[in-house]
Amino acid sequence: MTTAKDIMKLGARWIGKDQTVADAARIMADLDVGSLVVSDENERMCGIVTDRDIVVKCIAQDKSPSDMPLSEMCEATPRWVDANADIEVVLDEMETHRIKRVPVIENNQLVGMISEADLARHLDDNQIGEFVTAVYGRP
């Protein structure tokens, strides 16, 4: 059985909701990632910020990345999967909610992130086709 832990990218990282968009951009650049999990003061997930969010919700709106807290970008608690979840459970979660990345949690700790690239490296062509249709197809 292939699990979330088998295909996830290690090194996912929290960033506090009170930190700025500029902080997030620097961390993403340093880690060479396109997203970070946003946490509250108790290290509970309260969102995910992506490089696209930075462009669309901050830069394109003429807001200052140095002044804008990440809490202004968080829309809802993100979906997540357990590290031991079967890959079919991961796919179902991502397809059902039409999401392109999902945090992986083990013992209440963030341990990784699964993105489309991770799926592409580990799934067969039929599974990839179903994922693409579910996530990018018309509702």
C-alpha cells in the first residue's frame, strides 16, 4: 500500500498568520517551494499561502507585501491528510475538494506536503488523468 508519507515532499513548513507576505515570499524562495502552511498562535492550520496568492491577492491589488499579514490571505482551514493515509484517500480528498496540494500530518505535526508534482511522480497515467479531470474539469 502506498501512503501519503511515501509520496510527500519533506520539509513543509509553518509560518505564523501574523507574519507578512514578504516573510512568506522569502521563506518560499529559500526553501524553493510554492506554498507554506499558515498557523495560528497554537500551531493549528488556518490556511495555506501560495506564490499565486501573493501575486493575485497582494501584488495585483497594489498592497504592500511588507505590511500585509498572512491572516488577510487565509480563507479557511485547509484540508489535510494523515501520513499513513492510502494514496486513494489522498486522491479522493484532493479530487473532491479540487485542491492541488495537501499538507501531511503525523502525530499532530506537519511532516510534509503533497503537490501535483508528487502525484505525477508516483501515480500511473490513469490515476493522473482522473485527478486532472476532477481538479481542472468544469464543476
